[in-house]
Amino acid sequence: MNDQALLVLPELNDPERSASRAAFKSIPFPNTRNEEWRFTSLRPLWNQSFEHISGDETKAAALIADLDLAETAGRRIVFLNGQFDATLTDLSDLPQGVSVRPLAASDAALIGQADSFESDYFASLNSGYFQSGILIHISKSVVSSDPIAIYHVVTDAQALALPRVLYIGEMFSELSLVEVFTGIEDATYLHVPFTEVILKDEARVHHFRVQKEGNAGLHVNRTASVLGRGADLQSFTISVGARVFRNDIRVALDGEAAHATIDGLVLVHENQLSDTHSILDHRKPNCTSHQLHKCIVDGVGTSVFNGKIFVRQIAQKTDSYQANHNLQLSHHGMVYTKPQLEIFADDVKCSHGATIGQIDDEQLFYLRSRGLSDQQTRYLLTFGFAAQIVNALPVGSLRDRLTHEVDQFTRKRFEIEPA
């Protein structure tokens, strides 16, 4: 048996990405003998063939309609099977000072500036072979309350989707960016997106990522951000789909007084696997970071969290917080958690921790004593566990849709009738 995927890749001759392609060809396919993949088997990819396939716009439009956000009307970008789709894209209401254009060969120097994920199989795959990409640029001092949505849609079995997004926020700019990942049900495909965020001094962005792939889809994401002086990244990832979801997040706090929040919520059930790896790299003094990652595991689902706070010697006065909380609803699910601190400075305030457990018996007793059934009690406590992340989202229709997703997931677990 061949323990890797068969990727049918095009022959490209653009010299700007030749180094990425050469690196990809030299990197072995990851397996559980690799420490970074120890708990995440890519067996569902074995002996599968994936290639670039033109997508179905009719199917894509239906999937987008199911997840459409009212606040992003006229500011919608669509990738179909990894390729930018001009027909489904609507930029008729783009704010002044915000531009969106395809990535060009002249942008090669910008790609990988946030983090190249050196020696990473899937990052090199995207960097070397992405079909098309876009550059979102926010001019200096532009502050927009109108969010932009990017829909990454896969409509075909065996499709290889490699979308690329580069976001550059100039000094004092502010914007909200929503990325939604979705695909057809019951079809195996491979989705490998790569998003880079470059924030100049005092720039601010809210970056929301919603992963609602098909139940047989395979999603391996790379997100890299670099923050200038006083820059502020507010990042939220909500994952409710895919057979395998691997999410690697890297943030470089490269300017003094920068701040990053990278919160997440993962819901897994049946045989789903979700694996989040993150690095918060504190490179300059007086920076702060916050990470709250929550997981709800049911059935024989598996959740993996490996988060590192890295503080360099120069990064004095760092204040960083990290927590991973896991709620197990079944006796068969698996949770692996590894929060890490690596500190080379001596004047810092850093904390991390992790919890794994089932619903608290005292809370169950308290609510049951108020007349609620056991099922209702478990439903309310589980919903409340997840709501802490969802309620913090400032985009109203996104918050409402995700609240509905969490509600449906939780009701199904405890056989509670829909509201």
C-alpha cells in the first residue's frame, strides 16, 4: 500500500515559485512518525488521487447561499476548487481605499513574508502550485466597518484546491475579513488553503475563519501573520466540518506593543479529527497575546491541540495567556493537548494550561434541582461551554449562524427537539 496521496500537479515554468516547487519535491509526505503529526493520521488520503478540477458554479452558488452573510453584500470573493471565480465574486461595494486584485509574479517577494513554513509539505505544495491567489490591500488610515467575505468552495470529488490569500494592512488601517470554507458532502477532496496577513504599524484586523467542509473532505490549512509596532490581530477559527481538519497558525509579533488574539472553537463527532498547531512568536518587547481554544468531542472523534508561546530574549515585558479546554461527551473520543512555553526573557508574564473532562457533576445537580431533565441540563451546559467563543464575534449574521450551528450540534448530541 502507498502511504501517501497521489497529487496530479501541473508542469509550471514560472521562476518566481521554482524554489517552492523544489522544496516540495524534497519533503516527505507526513506520517505519524513525524512529531508534528504524531496524533494525526492522513490515512484517508492514502491511495487517493487529487488534481485541479474546474468547479461547478451552480453547486457553488447553492453552497454559498446557505452560508451567505448579510453584512458582506457587494464585498464577496469566491474561490471555486481553489481558483478565483470572477462570475461568483461581487466587489460592487468595496470600501474606498480597499483594493482586491489577483496575485502577480511581481508579488513573489511578498509571498512567505509572514512565514514560509519551511520544510512543511503542505505549505510548499500551496506555495509552489497554487492555481490563483488574491491580494487584499488596505491603504493607510482607512478604517472600514464593512467586512469582506472570502468563500472557498469545493464542488467535486478528488479535487485539489490550493487557494492563496495575501492581506496587507497599511499603518492605522482597520478591517474585518471573514473566510468561509465549505464543500459538497460525502465526497473526498483535498483543500489546502494558505492565508498570510501583514499588518503594518498600528494596523488592526478582525480575521474570522469558519470551516464547514463536507463530511468526507480533507482540510489542511496554513495561516501566517506578522505584526508591526502596535498592530492588533483578532483571529477566530470555528471548525464544525471535514473528515480531517489540520490547522496550523503562526503569528510573529515583530513590533513593540503588538497584540494578537487567536481564539478557536472545534466541534467533532463520529470519526472526525481536528488538529490545531499554533505558534505565538514574541520578537519585540511589551507585546501581549491571548489564546483560548475550546473543543467539544463526541462519538469516536479526536481533537489535538499543540500550542507554543515563544518569547525571545529581547522580548521583555511580554504578557501572554494560553488555555485549551476540552469537553468530552462520550467515553470513546480522544483528546491530546500540549500547551508549551519557551521563554528566553526574564521579565515576562506568561501562563498556559489545559483541561480535559466531562460535564461537571455539581453543575448537573444544580440545574436538575431546578426542574430540568438530565438531557436539558447537559444541553445547556454544553451550549454554554461553546457560546463563550461564538458570542465574542462582532459580525452579527456570522455570530447568529454559528450560534445556530452550535445549537444544532448540541441538540443532536442530547436528542433535544429543534427550537
